[in-house]
Amino acid sequence: MSNREDIIKNVITVLEDMTPPRPAFITREPFDVEKLAITQFPAVLVTTGNESREDYAMGGLRRGTIEVTIRGIVRSDGRVGAVQSVDEKRNLLIERIEETLNTQRDRELSNLRAATTHVTNIEIIERTPPLGEFVITAEVMYSFTKGAV
């Protein structure tokens, strides 16, 4: 399997196992928010983006930096005693995702010589309540042997 694929699968696995609040629906395929059931919120779309690569040592070692995009959508239910505002739900989920990614920054990938992950950007997407949306961009920097995908 490719390094890119190993990285994205690891990110999805840790997001599926994170402590609450955690996404009820995680996918790599784009989805229509309007067709989601209330029980599928919060929903998360995880995709890989651009990647830069460079030689950094003799002997065929290379370094790559891949962007992982995490698009999250929350829904406020307005129940008494629960987090009520869209902004609160969005902020809590952003914080949990970032904490989860930081817990395992090396992505625990045995085929890579070294890897580290950090969140580089959080963008809030304006939506009409009761929905809230955000996009987290995380960069995974890793080292690999030349010729590996």
C-alpha cells in the first residue's frame, strides 16, 4: 500500500476511536449534508490533498509533506442540558479532533522512517443554523526510501 494511503487510513482510524464528542459518520467520499439523518451528526469527510516531496539525505532518503483535509459538519439539537449552540458544538469537535491527532503524531506507521503531524489551519464555513461547518488542514511530514509511493 502507498504511504499516502497508509497515512489517511491511520487518520480515519484514530478519528473513529477518539473520545466524545466524536463523529457519528466518517467517510472519504463526498456526501450531501441534506440527506444525512440526524443520527449521523457530527459528520466528517477526510481526504488527502497536495503533497510536496524532496530528497534530504544521501542513500535515497526522501521527505514528503501531505495535506489531510478534515471537513466537519455539526448540528445543534437545542435540547436543554446539552450543548446548544452550533458554535459550541463546532468548537468542541475541532478541539477533540486536534487533540486526537496530537496524541499520536507519528501516525504509528512502521513502513516510514519518521512521521509527524500538526494542524496548520482551521477554517469556519458559514452555514445556516442548525448546521455548522469547519475545515481542518493537517500536515503529515514523513521520511521514506526513494522509490516508495
